[in-house]
Amino acid sequence: MTRSASADTIAAVATAPGRGGVGIVRVSGPASADIAQGVVGKKLTPRRAEFADFRDAAGETLDQGIALYFEGPHSFTGEDVLELQGHGGPVVLDLVLSRVLELGARWANPGEFSERAFVNGRIDLVQAEAILDLVNSATRQAALGAVRSLSGAFSEHVHALDRRVLALRVYCEAAIDFADEEIDFLAESDIGDRLEEIRDVLTALRSEAAQGALLNDGSSIVFAGAPNVGKSSIFNRLSGDDQAIVTAIPGTTRDTLTADFDLDGLPVRVIDTAGLRDTDDPVEAEGVDRTRRAMAEADIVVEVVEDLCAGTAPTRRQAPTLLVRNKTDLSGREPGCVEAGVVRVCALTGDGFDDLVAELKRLAGYRSGEGAFTARRRHLDALDAAGAALDAAASRLDEGEGELLAEELRAAHEHLGTIVGETSTDDLLGEIFASFCIGK
């Protein structure tokens, strides 16, 4: 995907496919004002909504609605922007869009409106990604977190940290270039304290960003165990829907069954699986193979056993594992959290499920609350890389290597810059914006 060319005027339908009460055709670029005049037959006053007929080249009315014109740079993209807000039928929207294209616009690429906003300095890369995160939010907390990122909450933290790194880097490089031969600036200054404070701030930001990534990415949870231990019953109660068939016949579940839902603000994908056992039935054997594959790919494995069975510790697996001891109505034991990683429940009554949810959140690393912003895996990777550079800077300081210390600070500065797009490559930008819908 190439960077936006200011000579081009782009257009697309900005509302979701299908029928609705309102549909919007969005236009951005230098020809927007002329296109507006060609469609509505008059010059529009910037930032004033005007009711108008949308007409074709012969003057026939295609639709009626609201026309809005924004003069750059005071618009979303930083360019002249036109929005034609008409009726939300796919045929009428196509007619209006065809007229706009006829007047000199071209089809927008996926995410090109947001890309132009980024290129023109209206938003940074974190805010651009937050637009898509907001559209794709699966929970209330995720939506609120995306709004906070879009409003600049995450970016402000990154910029504040970056300024501290840059200030220390500038000080070190200046001291190297203009050092007094009789003064060891590494020993006589407060560089060590300043560097330690920066590392503490980055650690705190990394923790917040990890919460934001959970809000964005969610967590996959696989229920596994022998046949008839209650996996499907727990799955149904957690999801709030009787999706899985529950019978007393072992091997009822032959395939994986998936449900996406909100687990106290955390978006999760919960997967019910076939019971683990040796079998000569080729269909059930395939189900068991699929269970093992799902367990290998899960973020969390929930190992379900009957509470009457012996054993108190979950099988050790690569993914965090929670042992759920089900059927306390038969064992007579008290439902609830027995210890970290072990919960007793009754799928029949729902007893112990509050503790089950709490343990799932703990294993996912999720803290309930609405103060977080959304983040992405690439943000965490960049923060980790910056942290590694700062750790190396601390080692350089201990070894008295001033020039190498400055180089590590430069690396940390560049890694932080990739988060907000100050040092991003065209390949990264293309990958990010290509995942947007056309009208964004």
C-alpha cells in the first residue's frame, strides 16, 4: 500500500454494508469542493450541514440528504472533506458514489482516510489503530479503552516517556562532545537515578499496555477432560446458552464447539471439546485429536474432573491450566476456590462460578476496571525492545562506557517512536491500514 498522494481525491461508502436508515458517502482531497458543487448544485459553506438533492449529470435526483463540507486542514484527514449523508440502501449509495467518482474522485483503498489523517498529522499511529479497535470492540470495556486510545491517552504516556529518554540521551551526547577533561560526567551526574526512573515508568506503562492488549485481543479458553465430567455443562453456563448437547452418554461431544462472550469485561473465546480417552471409534478419535490441537493453541486450559476423583493439582501444560473440580452436589464439598489454580464448582446449580471467573481472569492476567486503554501486540514488542535497550544502557553506565550508553538510549528512543508512528516503515503502515474497511 502506497502513501496517500495529496493530488488524489478519494471516495467510498463510509457506513456498513446492507440496508439502514442512513448511508454516508465520504470524499477527501483537493477536488472535494468541486465535487460537492457538482452533486448538490451549489457551493457549500464549510462546517454547516445543508439539506440538498443529490443529482446526477442530467440533473435527476438520486437521493436527498445532508451535505457537509469541511475545509482542510480542519477535518479528519487534514484535507478538504465532503460527506453526503443520504438513505442507507446499497443501490442508492452506489448511485451517489458513482456520481462522485464521475466527478473526479477515485475509489479509496482500505483504511486510506485514516492513513491520510496519520500522514497529515491529524492523528498518530496508535490513534489510527484505535479507530479499528473501537469498531471491532467485543466488550464495553474494550470500547471505552479504544476511545481512550483514540483520544490520545496511550500516546500521551508514550510521548512523556520518550521525552525523558530523549532528554537523557541529549545530555549524555552533549557531555561526550563537550566534556571537561577533569570531570567524569558519568560519575558526577545523576544519570543513574534518571535512568532508573525511566525504567520504572516504562515497566508501569508495559503493565498498562498488557491490559490494553487483553481488551483488544481477548483470551482463548479450552475445556478439556475425560468424557462426562461436565465440560459441556460448564461451557453452557458460562456462555449463558445451551449450545453444547449434554447427555449421560459418554462421548456425546465429538467436535470442538466455540462461543465468544464477555467475561466481566474481558473478551474470551471458550472452546468445548471431545472427552479425552482411548477409543476405536474413528469419529470420536478425530474429536480427541482436535481436542489436543485446541489445547496446544489455547491461552488457558481448563482441566475438568469430577470432585469425587482423587488429585488436587492440574496437569502441567505449556498454557496456564486451571483445575475445575465439578459436581460438588455429589461430593458434598463446599464450592469455591480451593487454592490458586484449583476451583470446585457445581455446573448444575452455578455454585462456585464466581470463583471460576475470578481464577480465569487471574490466569489471563486481566484486572477488571475501566481505566485502561487498548493496545496491540506490536506495542508490547516495542516496549519490550525499549526496555531491553534501557537495561543495556544501565549496564553501559555501570561499565563507564558513555558513548555506548548514548547509543542504547538512541535505540530506546527509536523503539518508542515506532509505537506512535514517528519511526515506522512503509511496510508496517501498509499492514496496519490494509486491515481497515474501505470507508475508514
